Amino acid sequence: MALRAVITVDIDAVDFIEAAEQQADLLKVIEPLKQEFPGTHLKIIERRSRRAGLGVSSAPQADAPQSGSGPNPS
């Protein structure tokens, strides 16, 4: 069985310099994990903050046509 464990750490940084410092801190923290589990890696991605009142949904809208799904209208 193959499993993947994910640890999420939310970071708020003022700029890229602070983000790089926090990345360095995280790399120090995960070093023991890397010794125990050699496949351990750190991936940092940018989070986009939501604007008030503008929720983003990945679900298709009810009135949006779906290509290739459902019966063909006759």
C-alpha cells in the first residue's frame, strides 16, 4: 500500500525575504523527517486570499452547459 502524508503550514509573510527566512526555518524543522523518510520534501505554494463576497467555486453552475454529459436534446 502506498500512502502520502501531508502536513499543512500556513505562512503569512510580508515579502519574499521574510518568506525565504520562513522557508529556511521549515527546512530545519523537517530535517529529522528527511532522515527517517528520504522522500520527504518541502513544497511552498502561494495562497490567494479571498475577497469579501466573492467566493470562488470549482463546481459547475447549474445553468452552464456540460459538454459530453447528459442526454442530447432532440
